[in-house]
Amino acid sequence: MGDFQQRGTITTLPRLVDIDWAEREVDLAAYSSQRPASLVIPCLASEMDRPALQEMICELARVRYLDSIVVSLDAASESEYERALSYFGQLGQRAVVIWNDAPRLQVLCEEIESQMVGLGPSGKGKAVWVAFGYLLGEGRTGCVALHDADLLGYQRTLLDNLLFPILHPGLDFSFCKAYYARFSDRLHGRVTRLLMRPLLQALSDVVGRNPYLSYLAAFRYPLAGELALDADLLRWIRVPGDWGLEMGVLFEVVRHRSSRRICQVDVADRFDHKHQDLSAEDPMRGLHRMAIDVVKHLLRTLAAAGALLPEGAFKSMRVAYQRYAEDAVADSYALSVFNDLLYDRHEEEQAVETFGRALGEGCEQFLSDPLGTPALPNWARVQSAMPEIGRRLVRAVSELDGVLEPCGSASFSRISTEPSLT
């Protein structure tokens, strides 16, 4: 049974009873007829060769209340883009494939860079940012969900749970974050269990009572990539271009919305996605790199929230982190034993050692460059500097035959459409 106790400044929505999902989707279809919903999936071309994405496509093909599914495709050649058009045609509903490596989209990005800040290299954050710009340019969606492309064992009820708090007319949420238990025959989610949680505890010891830390601590899975938000927020939030996307979005949302309009929802009994290598010896790869990015973005957003971070506090924070991380290892072991799961204490301790080094590296990078690489500009600024950018982005995708409209139940046509607004 779910725990319905509310802790922290955001609302937590656990699943307490069995839902009639057919009836729930009828309700969602009714709600979305008044407030159209779209789904964004940032995706590497290589994901098309993995079974996880194919499973997602098969499940999403059964969803009938979405206005559009927008795939922001990275690292794709022209032939891979052509393959993607056929691949995502399996969805059987309106789909948009944005080929981020297309020359005409690269030209648009270069024009944006010439008007304001650099957009940086390709990555998940930039792919999501482009998709947000496209949806704003079309002007036909009222709320947007975001999924990673590597979700294993995906079920469309995850999407139902994620969008319900945003779409329901009797609720007043602008942002919804997923939470779930990540396990198979063992516990997963090492960055959350062994880095994020102990680090938040350590920062609370060093910084003291802080509203932003309390806000982050209220999320059960703050690094979840699955979320939903009002379309209006797409215009205002600044998206980090690197692996700090999830942390950066949480900070941006609470800047623009009261925490009373932010919720988290229990989306699945069990959840998993592609596992990253720890990469203990290489800070430029795997979870090691991800951990450094998480630390940097946590420190930068905490400083931006007004917390004082004197240089001497970082040593205390690292020592406190080590203590809390050791407690997290013991907690994970107890949880594994209780649920008869496999547990490799050596691997867990090795992860803590790697995250400890990542914490040190992240602190050093923060101290040497507190501002870091600027987040991507919000679309309100881009549209102010370049009023036609939304129309041009939509037209570029359309001219590349990236808009797929269903013709009947199983076939697709590529169409050319003009955007409804800039």
C-alpha cells in the first residue's frame, strides 16, 4: 500500500487503489480535448536498434488522447533520419521527428547563437530545448510530458499517471515529476541512492535550514527524467544543455511557480531503464560524469537560490557526505535483504568512492567557475530577439517531411503544414 503522508513543500500522489485504466484513458481523452497534450522524447539514432524503444513505441501506439508525439533526434545521418520517419510511423498517430543534425536546423541554431549566447554541443538538454521551441512555434499544445527513450518494460499507464494531475480540470498543478522504485533482481538508481540523497543531507548540515534544499529533499526521485508541465512553462524555463537537465528544470520550475502547484506522482510498481557504466577511472564517461554534472548544478542552483557557500564549507560537506553515503549503503543492504534481492556491497562501496571523487571534482569546478556554462536561453528571450523563429523552426521540420499524420488506422503520410503562430 502506498504511503500517503505528505512531507515537504510539494504534493505527493501515491497510487493507493487499482485503477480502471480504460476508464482513466477515457477521462484523459475528455480532458485533452480541452487542453491538448503532447509527449517529447529526446532520442539518439542508436536507440532505434535497442529493444527498449521498440517496446515504448508499441505501447504508445495504443494511446489515443495525445495531440502529438515529438521525437527530438540526435546523432543521426540522413539515412538514419529516413529510417526514423518509418520507425516512428509505427505510432499510428500524429508524430513529429525533429532531425537536429539537419543543415537547415543547424543554420537556425547558428542564427540564434549570433543573436545571443552559444547553444553548446548536442545533448539531451539541447534536444529537449529544440522540441520545446517547436511546440511553442506550433502553438497547438496545452501541456507536455517528457520521456527518456531507454525505458525498459514501458507501460502507457506511466504516461497516464504523469499527465493526469496536469490535465484534470479540478486540480491546479503546473508541473508533475515521476517517482518509482528502480530495481530488478537488485536495487538500481545508484546516483539517487548513493549520491543525491546523502549529498542533500550533508548540505543541510553545512548550510542549515534552506527552502531550496527542503524543496529538493521532498522529491522521492529528483533525477527522474519523466515529467509533465504546462505549455506556458516551456516559454520561461532555461534548460541546461548537459546531464544537469533534471536538476536545472526543478530549479527553473520553482522560480516560476509556487511549490503548491508542483507535485510528484507514483507512476509504476517497478521501473527501469538502460544502465550507465560507473566509469570509476574516467570522469568524462558514465555515471562518473553524470555525478560531476549533478554536483555542479546542485551547487549552482543552491547558490542562485541565495544560499551562502563559503569555500571552507566544502571540506565539511565532503566529510559529511561520506558519513551519510556509508549510511545509505547500510540502508540499501537492509532493504535488499528484506526483499530477498541480490546485493554486492563491494560494488556499492566502489560507487560511493567514485561519487566521492566526483563530489570533489564538482566542487573544484564550481569554485573555479561558479556560473559555469550558461543554460540555454529561454524561448521568451529567443522569440523576443527573433520573432519569426518559431514559424521558421516549424517550417524547417515540415520541409524535411518530419511531420507524420495518420491516414487511416495503420498508415502514415508526410505532410507540409504551416504553423499556427510564431
